[in-house]
Amino acid sequence: MKTLAKTVLTGVLLFCAKATMAQDGTIYPLDNPEEPNAIPLGTGGVEDQPSPETWFRQWGDPMARNISTATLTPFFPESGKANGTTVIVAPGGGFRWLSLDNEGWEVAEALAEQGITAFVLKYRLHPTPESLEDFSDSMNRTFDEASKSTKDGEAPPRPRRNLSDQLEDAEAAYAMIVERAEEWGVDTDRIGMIGFSAGAGLTMHCTLNSETMDLAFIGPVYGGMGEVDVPANAPPMFNVIASDDFLFNGQFGVIRSWFQAGVPVEFHLYQNGGHGFGLGNPDRTSNRWFEAFMHWLDVNGFLKGEDR
């Protein structure tokens, strides 16, 4: 497997800790919600996971941690509106929690409104402390240690993480979608994947390492920007980040890698938006990225399928 020493995982965990744990971002306990449409992927559990899956609310959004059972939740367009294009959506959270609403369900609903069949991937996570207080403290410590190396404008450290569970989950999701393509109205030549923060890292990890996924396009949204070794069969990439995002830090490595490999790439560097903006926050230039993504898909022929 190709390593991720210079990849999109750069600083994902470190920034997320700061972005979601600071100041008024108080964490509140949340009962685990019903997920009636979630389909288990059957990829097993998490080694050395002492705590059950729990949910919390922060910045008004529901989030989950200690996920040990991966699932796939479909969001289908209205009857007659589907065009066959399909997107796997990978939420972020530093591989320690998932922002399932802001970077998952809301995005999938927006895609479905455009005639795209979307699937939110709830992938397995690395264990976190059972109590919310200990969880918050551990993430703040992680950020504080990392921030010392970024005060002078240096690139954040590149944590090496074992993403074998997450890759297995993504591959299982892709395989399920292909297997049930006829039932779900999926054009198997137009299955793409987008991800946010750590989900962008997982999207890139799948692109670089999977031997079973044949993605038609990818969309890393505010992921790491380090250089990568681009595979010969790499898909076109639509990449989004804001200049005031901790993960940007003046880096264009992954964009340069795609460009030098001769693979189509579109890059949107927004003036502001910070990190974790999902579909958008008030009064930020990054709020139009989804419209740009739809236009990019359309111009590149990914939305030209017949209505289903």
C-alpha cells in the first residue's frame, strides 16, 4: 500500500479537536437516534473498543463516536428525477467521531435534490474515552500539543493512522452499491465519493489504496493538502478548502500532484469559511462550493444519464 506520509490526513485530527472543542462549542449528551434506513455493512467491530457507540450534540449538530458497526444510509431522489449518478458521502471528525448531520445527511439530501443517489457512509472509528469530559480533554490535549509546531506557519504534523477498518468499510459500501445497482437505479460507471475533513482523507485513502473501488470522480472537501503519489487510473478530482482553514496553511501539494499526473482537477480556494463548514455557514465565500460542484459534475458529463 502507498503510504499517507504526505497526504490528505495532514492535521485532520488536530484541527478538528480545536474546531469542535473550543470556547462555546459545549458538548451535550444526546440519546442515540433511530436510524431506520441504515444498512449494516457486516465488516465487523473495532479492536480494543471498550465503549459503546454514543452520540452528542455540538454547535447544534448531532455527532457520533465509538462507532463499531459500519452502516450505509441511502438517500434517493424523487421518482423520475434520478439520473444514475451516485455519490458515497464520508463525514469527518478526525476518525474519532462523525459529524453525521452537517457533513453527511444534509449533504446527501442536497445531492438527492439534484437527482443524484447518495449514500452516507457511517464508518468505524478509533476508540475514545467513555465519558464526554474525558473525550473533550483528550482531544484538547492533542490539539494543544500539535499547535505548538504551527505557530510559525509550519505545516502541521502528519499523524500516521491505521485506516484498514475505514478502507474496508468504504470498499464494502462500494461493493453493496454495485451489487444492488439495478435495484437502486445506479449507473456503475458514475459512482463517485466525496468526503469532509477526515472523510476527505478517507476518500483520498480509498483513491490511493483500494484495489476494488473504481471511483468515477472524487471530491475532497477541506481535507489535507499534502503531495501524494497519484495512481495511473486516478479519477478526476474536485477539491475545496478555505484559506483560513487550519489544514490549508498555504499548501497546494495534492493539487499539484493531480495536475502533474495529467489527471483532471478543479480546485476552489475560498477566501473564508474556516473548517467544518459543511454546505455553508452565514456570510462566507465558501458557501457556493456545492453549486460549483454541481456545475463541475454537469460539465464533465456525470449528470447526463437518463432519468430513472
